[in-house]
Amino acid sequence: MSRRLALTLAAAALATTLSFGLDPWVWRQFSYPSVYDHDWGRLLRVTGSLVFWAPLALAVSLEARARRLDWARRGWLLFLGPALAGGIGEVLKLLIRRERPNLHGGAYFYRGFSERPFDSHDLGFPSSHVVVAFAGAAILARFYPRAGAVAYALALGCAVSRILAQAHFTSDVVAAGIMGWAVAAWLGRTMIRPNSQPV
């Protein structure tokens, strides 16, 4: 294992551990249930959906093709990254089975495996929206670094909005953000050609 990878894993583990400690305090202090009644709130939420990333992937493909870049790979990865990360997030929800905080007054509650074993509805760890948002942001930033700051700001906003809506604990969104970034980093290392330059 390289030193860089070891430091990255250690930082991710530390951030996730600290977020568990913050869960009760953040739940009590930060709440804005009507966040999705506003256009900006709905925008932040949809950033964590393939409804957002699929048309953006198509737009990137068309632009990259016009510039004679690796258009198929750029568009495909911008869709595949969020889709794969979201799928992994759903599987983890079914395995970890921690329910959303708003269902139990901010307390941790784990659903038994005998109850709706293949239904992720009302399960919260990790946040599917946030894992999708961060995976998409990381892929977009890899191809278009100047757009990366905007993409990451939207992903962070998505995470904050999920906390404000009390749909997720802080640890749900921190773990999801790390996982989304990790999925995108893995795809970047395995599927992006060395000569595929950012623009």
C-alpha cells in the first residue's frame, strides 16, 4: 500500500469516526424541514440523482465530441460513476440497516434483517443522494478541473440539505461523500486513458 493511499484511508476513517460523534449534536442544532420547498433546495437535492447526471453526461459527450476529445468515455463515466456509487450505496443500506434519524427522534435504530430484507426505503446509512452527488462531482472535476469547484459545491450543498431536512445523520452524509469520491477515483484510475487531458 502506498503512503498516499494509507494517508487517504486514515483521513477517511478519522472523518467518519468524528462524524459519528457529531451526530447527536448536529441533529439537535441544525434543522430546516422546509428546505425542499425552495428552488435552491430542490436543486441541491436533485444533484444527488441520475435525473441530474444523465443529461449532464449527454451534454459533456456532445461537447467533447465536438472538440474531438474522448467523448464516449467522458460521457459514459460521468453517468457510470454516479450510477455505480448509488448502487453500492443501496447495497450498503440493506447490509447496515440503520434507519433515518427523523423516524426515531434522532436516535440510532437498526432494522432487523427479517423485516423488509430487500427494501431500502427509510434506511439512511449511507445517503444515496450524497454518494451519487460526490461521485458525479469527482468525475466531472477529473475531466473539467475548472468546473470541479462548482460540482463539489453542489455536492456539499446536497449533503447539507439532507441534514437540514433531518433525513440523514452527519455520519450518513460524510461516509457517503467519501464513498462517492472513492468510487470516482477508482474509475478514474482504471478507465481513464493517460492521454485523456482535462479541458
